Amino acid sequence: EATRQKWKDERAARLRSEIEEQRMKECSFMPHINPQSLLIAQRRNPFRKNRSPFETLYQDAFQRKVRREEWKSYLPEEATFAPDIGSAHDRPSNDDTREMFFRRLSSSKRASSPRADSLASHGPHPHGALRDGHCVLRQPTASTVSDSGSPRFPSPRWVTSSGVTPAGDDSLSGSTPRERLLFDSPRQSARRSEARNGSRTTTRSSDIFDRLFSESAELKKRAAESESAAIKAAKELSSETKALGRSREILERKKMEKYERLYRALGG
């Protein structure tokens, strides 16, 4: 097997040398290749020792030509601006069609933007804290004593460090942020959350109603202006039509009078 492979390699090398000699006979241009170019060619193709530098340069030029033609085919027909960006950046795109190009752009944009599921996984705070405030959990202390029979350490309540409490919370008014405690029963927490949700829904509904009312009033005003303009244009058009009819009648009358005078002058 090794002998057979060696024979194939020798035969391929001999055929390449024959092809190179045939090309060199037809080619009259013999460029001088300096040692640095030979070294670069050997470093680029270290495993192809039987390949001549002329063949290497020829293949490299051929590949560059193919890539340049492919790159030109990617440009749209209406694109007339083709700046020279240098030989280092003269390379074809990896996209076969414009659709693949735009798909790659959209995928990279989606990858750079935060995902919706990751944002939704955090979700609103379970205790209904304000969105724009920093939530601080007040830990229970040993001095907290319950006289109403409720649990000694009920569920903690979330308040903001800025001292702003949610809408509908009047039980903590009149005290400083450091003195506001801190604990609510589950029933009170549910009642406060329902009150906050109801107030937000009412506010949003009123805003939507006000916006719709203003838009409807503006549409009515525009419709009235359009109707008045149409009526005015119709009146002007009718007056112009009447004036045109009258001018035609006057011209016909003058023409008939002229014909009658001419007929009388001819002795008719």
C-alpha cells in the first residue's frame, strides 16, 4: 500500500511538472521571484513541497479572481458607491443571498438584546413593592409582640428606602421611613394589593377614555372643516359652470348676429 501511494505521488508530481513546462512554453512573461516571496509561499503551503512557486502564485491569483467575482455578484444593481477599503478587507461575504444577510443581522440583533423570557423570569416582586424604589426587608425583632392572637412573626412587608409607600396604604402615614414597620397579615397584604391594582386599572381606564374623547373631538372638527371646504368648492364650481354657460350663449348670439349682417350685406 505504501509503495502504491508513493507511485501515485510520483506520477502526480510528474504530471504537474509536465503541465508546468507546457504552460511555461506558452507563457513569455518570466517574473523574478525574490527569496522572501519563496519563503512566504513555503510557509503558506508547507505540506506541498512538489508545488512550484509559479503554480502557487497562479493558484492564488485564480482564487482571488474567483472571490472578487463572487463579491461583485453580492452587490445590488442600484449600488453605485464602491469605496476602496484596501486589499486587507477585500474579501467576499459569507452570505449567498441578501435574505441570508438580513437574517444574520436580525439574529445578531436578537442575540445582543435582552431576552423577554429572562426579563419575565424576574417578574414583579411578590410583595408588590414599587418599581422605581429600592426594596428593603425589615427583619423581625424580638420586641415584636402580638396581642391579637395572630402569629408572632407574620409575613414581612416590603417598603422603599426613599420612604414612599404604595398607593392606598394609610396605616403607616405620619411616621418616618425608619419607624415604618414592617409586618402585615396575609389578609391585609392581599387587601392592599387589590386596592393598588384597582387604582391602577381605574387610572389607566380614565387615561384611555380621555385620550379617546380628545381624538374623537379632533376628528369631528376635521370632518366639519372638510365638509365646509367641500361645500365651498362645490359652490365655486357651480358658479364657474353657470358663467361658462352664459359666455357660450353670448358667443353664439354674437356669432348669429355676425352671420345675419354678413348675409344682408351680400344682398340676401
